Amino acid sequence: MKNWVVFLFLSSFLSFSQSSDFKPLKTYNSDGIKIISYDFNTFEPYLHKNDGTTYVINFWATWCLPCVKELPYFEQLNEKYKNQNVKVILVSMDMPKKVETSLIPFVIKKKLQSEVLHLDDPDANAWIEKVDKNWSGAIPATVIYNDKTRKFYEQSFTYETLEKELLTIINN
């Protein structure tokens, strides 16, 4: 009887923990490129990692000209600091129906090496403030954080200003 109770408890626990796993909404695979799409709840842990790495998370879209203009700076930062516990994550805000027709071809054409994720959560009013209470929702927007410091930027960057902000956070 005791073993049966333990079995029921473990079965209930395992099914609960599996159902609460963060699972992507969809994974797109095309032309050797894999893009994982998340709603905000499954994406949010990317904004709160506490693992000794400095994260540079840029919200952008293929249709946003200032976003596209600054992407090479994020790529340059990714390349220069990838062996120094810095991780660049490019979070596409493109419409889901455009992932395969616009986003993946863009990633291929621009040869993006940073991690590219897709955020598919149409209820932006429910999650924008969770990224930063001062964010209007405009892009480009960037969060740079590590275990000690967090900064939010609703602006476009030059490489020099982006690197300066990164170094300010790393050296804090």
C-alpha cells in the first residue's frame, strides 16, 4: 500500500513538472536555420538568468530600418566578446506568418551568428512592462544585464555606444 501511495505521488509530481516546462510555441526549420518561437511566458526566463554571463538582448524586426541598421553592431559585439561570458540574443518581433518568408531568409542573407529567437505574443500590453517599466514598446530596444547590473535602452546604437554600455555593465 505504501509503495502504491509513493507511486501515485511521484506520477502526479512528474506530470505536473512536465506540464510546467517552458516549451516553445513552434520551431521553424528552413534552409539549415532553426528559429524557436516563444510566447512571453516561455521567453521571460531569458531576461532573468543568473549564471555569470552578461546578456545582450535586442528586440528588433526585419521591417524596422533602425533595427536592421544596428544589427551588424550586435554581431560585431557577439564575435568580439563570445569568449568572455557575453551572449547576444536577437529577439525578432516579426509577425509569425513572416518567420519563414522574411525572417529566415534575412538571417541567411545577413549571415547572423548571434542566437535569433522569435517572440510571438500579441498581447504586448501584458508583457512590455515586464521587460522594463519604462519601455513604450518601440523597437529597437535592448536589455543588457548580468548577475549584478541591468540596463534597458529604447534607442538605436552605434557600435561604440553599444560596446561602451556593455563594458559599463561588465565592469560594474
